[in-house]
Amino acid sequence: MPKFYFQLFDRDAVGATETGYDFDSVEAAKAEARRVLAEMAAEGLPAAPLNMLSVELFDESRRPLAEIRLILEEISK
């Protein structure tokens, strides 16, 4: 079973996990990244200056595979 790593970007800082997680496929790892992003958003929406939360997914060689982002945009009317 392949290992995957996550890098989280939230209001506080960027944090990479040093622990590898086993998933059956890239799609399963992406689903977990989406779940983690939802948990991050539940703790508080993104704030300025970037207004973004992000979970980046890496393979076991630490090559980037995907990035899942939540961007908060305010549109003046």
C-alpha cells in the first residue's frame, strides 16, 4: 500500500506531516485531503491576507500530486 504525505496551510502557518499515511490509491488520499480541509474550515474560515486554506498531497518520494484549496473571496457590491 503506498504512503502519502500532507502539507497543511492554514491561518497560523505551513505544516508538513512527517508521518506517512497508507491509502489504497491516490483517489483515496485525495478524499482524505478533502476531509482534512473540511475540518480545518470548521475550525475557522481563511483570513487575510491570503484568505486561503490548503492541503497539499505528496507521494512517498515527496513529489507533489495535488493541492486542495478553500479560498474565501469577498465581493463588494
